[in-house]
Amino acid sequence: MPKADIGDAEIYYEEKGSGPPLLLVPGLGGGGAWWQHQVEAFSPHFRVIIHDHRGAGQSTFSPIRYSVDQMASDVIKLMDGLDIETAHYAGHSTGGAIGQTIAQDHPERLHSLVLSATWPGPDAFFRRSFETRKEILQNLGIESYSRASMLMLLPPWWVAENDAAIEEQARARVENEPPVEIMVSRIDAIMAFDRRARLGEISLPTLVICAQDDTVTPIHQSEELARGIPGAEFVTLERGGHFSPTILPEQFNKPVLEFLLRHA
């Protein structure tokens, strides 16, 4: 299993394809395999790299205070370890927060930026939502947290049609989750993230994309990103909830691949 030593942790990664490097960075769950449909679609054109965040999946479960800045630093160290000077970048949710951070602090490391279902900083809705998820995790445990999260991440119509699959996904998540204290710290990290004041510094070609029925990072947060980033393109998908890249990959992949190829 390939792992990159970044000094104080090991980061599990996989890569497929050849061509310009493309980093696909997942959300709060932190598992790179979340991008499986995009790896298949994008690897004929790019050297696609996915990884598990520190504190998730097969990477080191470090007992540290997590932050988005730390997550961004881990990505830069992974790039260095893989001898990647610059790359295209697509980040979903927390991965999008990491992407904003790299684009502002290390713009020379990225060719282009895709921000999927993400946010520029917390508002009252975001704060209340993640305070509730954190409270469920701390008071009721990982199993209840996983079940509740599925109802927030997935759109109602998909939940209604895929009950058995959701049960299986929830069971798999519980078996592979890190300790609660790491999950809580990662939630605290995203609640503290706020890069609104520096959106205007992002000068990379940027695509902002979200689904209209996303109730985790609602469309108004993507609209704020698109307004704040000079020249950003903005695409809205009719449906798919917060997980549109996994449940409706074709509708997500088409505009994203078109954008990436234009800037490859």
C-alpha cells in the first residue's frame, strides 16, 4: 500500500493515469476512495492522485489539534514527496477549503482550482449544522453520527430509493472511522475555517460547482465563493445533494472535465 512519509505522519495515496497531475481531495470523511467515479473519468487525461487525509482512512491517526491550514500543509508535503511541483486541484467540501488555502498561500503550486460543494467561511446555518453533528457524535457515538450524517449528506429522493445501500455504507463507515476525539477535532477545524477576506487573492482559473439541493453547504455559500473569486466560473447542478459527485457522477464529471481540459 503506497504511503508518503511527510515527517510526523504517513499519508496513504493512490494514483492512476498519466499526463498533468490532478489532485482530487475529499471532504470531512477524508477518504480518497470517495472519488472513485472521478478517477475513472479523469485518469485517461490526467495523472490523478487521491489520498486519505491525516486522521482518516489508512493515513496516520495523529492525536493533534486539526486545522484546515494543517490539512493544506499535508497536501503540499504530499506533493513534495511525489515530486509534483504544480498540479490541477479539485476539492470537495473540506477539500475545497483546503484548496482555497493553498490557492491563497501557495498559488505557485496550482494550475487550476475546482471548488465543489464548499464554503468560504461559516455562517449561522453552517455553525448550527456542525454543532448538531458534533453533539450527536459526542453524546450518541459514531453509529448515530453516521446515520444522521447520511440524512444530511444525501438528498431525500436518493435516500428513499437506496435504503439498503445506505445501511451498508453506514456500517462500513462505522468500522473504519478514527477515534471520536480525532473526528471532533476535524469538525472543530472546519468550523474555524474562514478565508472570506482573502477570496480576492485567488487568481487561478477557478470553477465553483454545487447542487441546488445541497443542504450541508447550501448554494448560497457557493454563490459567495463565485462572487468573491475574480473570474470564477459557476456551475449549478439540478440535484445530487452534498454527494452529487458520487450519486450522479456523469452530471458532475462533464463540466469539471471540460474545465480541467481547457486549462491543462
